[in-house]
Amino acid sequence: MNRIETMQVLIAEDDALINEGIASQLIRLGHTPSGQAYDGPQAVHLACEQRPAVAPMDLQMIDPETGREDPEAVLKAARAIQQRCPAPVVVLTAHESPDLVFQAAEVGVSGYLIKPTSDQELDRTIRIARARFTDFQKCREKADELELRQEVMRTALVWRKSLEGLLGLCAWCKKIRNEQGTWQSIEGYLKDRWGTTVSHGICPECQRGNAPRNRPTLGSP
């Protein structure tokens, strides 16, 4: 059984011939070009619209607003994609430098390829980029889940501490003595402590007339 994954791939390359060449490579490898962008903003738009498995992008592309080549087009696009619709991005460039690699890693790029690239190099890089991105997303979900659990535990601990010990309650008017030693209504105490708003009503027993006579109302002086 063939377990090799075929992927939907978004291409971002401002040179039309190179763009088509990459599309042909992907088709030969069994992948499907899901879209072909020719500048950074178009790449971001298509990435959020199509949610591709991976997106190889040219480092330098024409800025549609200025009409000039933007040497950091892919870095800007990759940053926007990770913020809006996370997907693995692979940089395609004819230039290589440690500083460029560092910048690419900083904005969440998952792979780096020097052009021109062979079919095997392209296939290997986008597969590894996809696998690493998937693992990273799983780790992020685990971290978010752990943070949520820790927040629940912190909240529960605050509640536990706030409820420990004796709580001074007036036997007649039902006011509570707070930490400052002053008396305040139950409604005020709950509001100050936890932001809880109390709504008043009449319980079934009181409606039946079984409440004790001369019983004070909640929070009355």
C-alpha cells in the first residue's frame, strides 16, 4: 500500500516561468498546485482561503503597492500567514546567508531551498516542512491545554484559600465581616471578591408561607 502523502501546495513566485516550472515539478511528484501567487499579499490571501498543506515561496517578489522588488517579501508573508492562518512556508531563494536563515526561522518558516532545485530536493523539503509544522502545532496545542489546566488550578486555589477558615456572618441581618473587619452585605461581598452579581427571588418554601416570622431580608441592616 502506498502511504506517501500527496499534498495541496500553494506556490508564490513572481516570475511566471519559474512559477509554472515549480507547478510542473509538484505535479510530477504527485502533488497538486492549489494556487499560484505572484506577490506576498496574494500569497497570504490564497493561504488563508485555501489552507494548503505547504507553501513554497520566493524570497524576493514584487510589491504590488510600490511596483518594486521587495527583498523581504516572503518574510512578511510568512509572518502574516502564521498570525492569520498558520501553514508551513518554505523559502525559495537563489541567495543563502546565515542572517537570512535566522530571519526566516524567526517568522516561522519551516524550510529553506536554494534555487534551482531538483524534484527530489523539493519533495523532501516540503515533506519535512509539513511534518515539522504538524509536530509543532501538536506541541502548541498541548502547551495551550496545559496552560488552561494550570489556570483552572490557580483559580481553584484562590477559591479554596478564600473559603478557608471562619467567615463572620451576622445571625440577624446576614451581613459578612470582611478582612478589614467591617460589615457588608452578602451581595457586596460577593461582588467585591469575585465580581458575582446576586439576583433576588423567593424560594418555594417562603412562597408557601413556611418561612420563620420576622425573618430579615437578605442584606437588610
